[in-house]
Amino acid sequence: MTDLLDIRNLSIRFKGKRTVHAINDVSLSMKQGETLALLGESGSGKSVTLKALLGLLPPKRTEIKGAVHVNGTDVLSLSGKALQRYRGGEVSMVFQEPALALDPVYTVGHQIAEAVMRHKGLSKADAMSIALDMLDRVRIPSANRRLHNYPHELSGGMRQRVMIALALACRPRLLLADEPTTALDATVQVQILLLLRELQKEFGMGVIFVTHDIGVAVEISERVAVMYAGQIVEEGTTREIIRDGRHPYTQGLLAANLHDVARGERLTAIPGAPPALETRPEACSFAPRCPYAVAACRADLPPVICPSERRRVACLRAEAPMAAE
Amino acid sequence: MLTYLLRRLILVLPVAFGVSVICFLLVQIAPGDPLTAIMPVDATAEEQSAMRAAYGLDKPLPVQYAIWIGNLVQGDMGKSIATGRPVAAEVFGAVQNSLLLAVSAAVIAFPIGIFLGFLAGYFRDIWIDRAVTAVSIAGVSVPNYWLGIVLVIIFSVNLGWLPSMGAGPGGSSEWQWNWLHMRHLILPAVTLAVVPIGIVARTVRALAGDILTQDFVQALYAKGMSRADVLRHVARNAAATALSVMGLQLGYLLGGSILIETVFNWPGSGFLLSNAIFQRDLPLLQGTILVLALFFVAMNLIVDVAQAAIDPRIQRT
């Protein structure tokens, strides 16, 4: 069976007044039905990667190198009608802010039905009944009435459920979720996470879950890829990352977690800020903030070490499991 | 929706009352005595006060207002001091002509303005946008009476293609739908359309440009919508605001075309108004202003209701 997703040596550069090397030599693969958390702080290139997967980056200002295949389709070469069929049909996306990602002047039912009509070629009435079914599946109470509501008439959690219903209506093989719980209340966040996990099992699709919250990543995904400065610095199963995170950045993220911190104790944080990415990185991007950095880290790109199958770490010191120093 | 409509209609009543008071008082503030215009220079004081009494101008203002409004609701707007003809007939004839001119200008201006605005908003910050912006700034800034005169010089005087004056052959003010009459409409309507083209284009450009940067546009592309679909969504989002601007513009076209009607000798309300002002013809002046103002109120009502019908976020209860 072909891999669900295969990204090879993807580099993305934004041109304009300021050049930004947003993604630098990223490779990533996913099997059918896998859930992957893309973990990293703001500006690490998570969202840019997702947008590249949907061909949503403005072509005039972006320079994309490398290859992206979804179910064997060469995504970067798609255009016109083929790109429209692929977007929302093969791969779809749940956005961070459901309040902004839904059109305010159309009913939610119409917005779901619109996508169904386009992809399945159904009549308006049939598409509306699919929309109704989808609202039921995302556990929206009295879906029949909600179908004719406008986005502003729904709560934040309801809107995100609608967004999920919209994304899943055409049964995509891969769902991209761009921090889908960040804009929501804490209690609603958990509900949405559980919903996504259930729907993933129900529909059997692959999910890429972008988040900066390691707790969320653990909750939802089988595998984790940690991004820093437009690169994947570590990848592995969620268990491996939690138990045996080898990259100093991963360790920093784990240590910065708020759980198990006693009151009054100082919170652990990673010192410094991520680089501006105006030039292509020539050495380890994390070295300036890394407590273990040595001269070699600043001289050359770090080697990618593969301790086991589908597990890799881009760090000089990752050869052996790191003992606490 | 029906209760909303009713509520809006009821709210119109106090506005209309306020408008009528202002129309009545404004004219009183204006300097000059209407009687001097029609009385012979050597009229005696008795003759003057007799005339004053005949027009009811000797009574206190509140009484004058009460009489005026009382007659008004019965459809009687009084008689013109200058011509002696009923004001209602004069005003409605003129307003009809003005409406014809205003609607023609709107029919020219709105589609062009919307199209240019959309184009500029979509192709923001490249030459198309700059060209449209230049055109709309020019449209808003050029004094349209000057433009009218220039067009007359070019198309009437030099080329001789179109007539320069009046609403019909031989100075007739009775409108008919035939080429002989429509030729007279072209120059004033085009001249009048220039300002609203600029204003509508600028409004639509700002709206479209703003809406296109919103997240939901990317979300629409992400679910596989075509460019035409996305533009349809953008248009629906822009419609409510664009409509209110166009409604107001139509009001301005009707009431604000005094200069153009004067340049082209168009027998409309602006023309009537300027004559009434120069002749201190109080009943005619009051009547004309009132009808124009009420038209504005009606325009606002229509725009509000249409907006509520298009944009679900506007309260309808």
C-alpha cells in the first residue's frame, strides 16, 4: 500500500521585502490511518508545512523545492481542476479559528453542502442531507436546527465541530488539523480532542495534528515530529519521544510542561528565542539556545541519527540514550 | 423579518416629522421677502399686507406650520408664489425628471464602480489596482459641472453628436421613451455618473481587499472551491456595505444634481430648486426640499431592509 504521505527534502522560502527560509530540508512520511503530531513553537514552520500540503501558499511569493506525495499524487505539480478535486476531497483542513474560517453570511449547512456538491456532484438537497448527517456525527445537538444557523449564532466549540464536519464531509484520506483547540476554552478543548480521536477511528483517515502543546500531542497521536526553525529535529512514536526524547529541544519542551510543578517553584523554560531564518541554516539552529552545544554544533549541520526504524534525531549527541547530566 | 419591517416603518414617522419641521424652518431663516419679487415696486403698504394675508404669511410660525402640514397630508402643497401653479404638480414633474436622470446615472455608475472596485481589490498593489485608484480619485475630484461643460464642448459644439440642453427636442419637459428624448439624457447622465463611479469603486475595492485577506477565503480554497466560488462568497460578504453606500449615492444623485441640471438645463428638481431660491418662492422651496428629503428617508429605509435581508449578522428583530 502506498504511503499516505511522503515529503522529501521539502524547502520553502518566502521572497519579498524580507526573505524567510521557512522550511529547510524537511522529510516526513506517514502510513495510512496514522496520527502524527507536529510539535513546535510559533514560527517553527508547522502551519507552513500544512499549507504547502494543500497548495495554499501564494505561488508568486513562495519558492518550493523538494517533493510532496499524498497517496502517490504529486501535490506540488497539481493545478486548476485537479488541485480543486484534491483540496477537500483527498486532504482537508481544520483551521485554528473556527470563528474566522467560516463564511459569516452563509448558513453552516450551506457551507458543508457546498463542498459536498463540488466533490461528489450531488444535488443541493442530497448534499444538505449529508451535511445534516455530518453535524450528527460531530455530536451537535438538534443538528436539524443548527443546519440553518449562521456561524455567529453558534458557540466556539460548536463552530469547531462544524469545521470538523465540513472537513470530513467528503471523507478525505488525510485530515490536517492546525491547532484546532488553541482558540477554545479549556473544557471545550478536551471535548474537541476526544471527538477528533473518535472520528479518526471511525473514519480511519490519517491525521496531522499541529500543536505547540505537548500534552495535546500525547493525547491524540501515535507519532510525534518535533519542528524547530523549519526543520524536523526529532521524530518517533509518542512513547519514544516522551520516554526517551533525545534532542535537547525536545527535552526542553518536555521539561517546560506545567504538569508536576509544585506551587512557588520556578517554571523551567528554554532560554532565548528561535532564529529569524533570514538565511539558510548552515549549522544546528538550536545551538545558540542549547545547554550542551559544542564547537562542532556551530560549525556544521547536525547529523541525522536513526536509533531505530522510523525514529530519528538531528543532533550530534544523540548516539546514545542521554543520561541526566 | 416582517416585524423588523414594521418597526422600521414606524421609526420613519418621527424622522419624517423632524424633516418637515426643518424644511419649514430653514426656509424661514433664509433672507429676503418673497413678496418683493411679485409685487410691483410702487405697491402700497395695504396692498402688501393684503397679499401677505392671502398667502398666510401674516400668521405666527407655528400656525403657518400647522396649516402647511395640514394641507400637506391632504396632498396640497400650496401654490407657487412666482407662477401661481400648484406646488405639488411642479415638484412631482421635476422630481420625476430628476429621478430619471439619477437612476440613469446610477445604472451607468454602479456596475462600472463595482467592476472596477472588484478588479482593484482582487489585484491589490499591482498596476491594475493603481490604475483603478487613479481613475476613482480623478472621478471624485473632478468638478462635475466643469466636466459637463467640457463634454458639451466636445460632443455638442465640436462634434455635434448630442444635444446640450433640455430633456427633449424643442425644450419639452415631457419625457418620452424614444431616441429623440434619450439623446438628451446621455450627456447629463454620464457626467453625473462620474462621482459615484469613483466612490463605489473605492468602497468596493476596500471591501473586497479586506474580505480577501480573511481566513475564510483560504478555508474556501482549502475545501476545493474554485476562484469563481470564492469571488461569489466575497461578493455576498461585501454586498451589505456596498449596498448602503450605493443607496446613499442614489439619494445624493437625486438631490445633489443642482449644478448638473443647471449646466444642462434639465427640468428636474435641482433646476426647480435653484429657481425657487432665486425667486424666494417659499411654498415651492419647502415642497421641493421636503420631497427630496423624504426620498432620502425612503432610500435609507430600503437600504436598511435590504441589508438586513442580505447579512444575517444584522439584528432583524
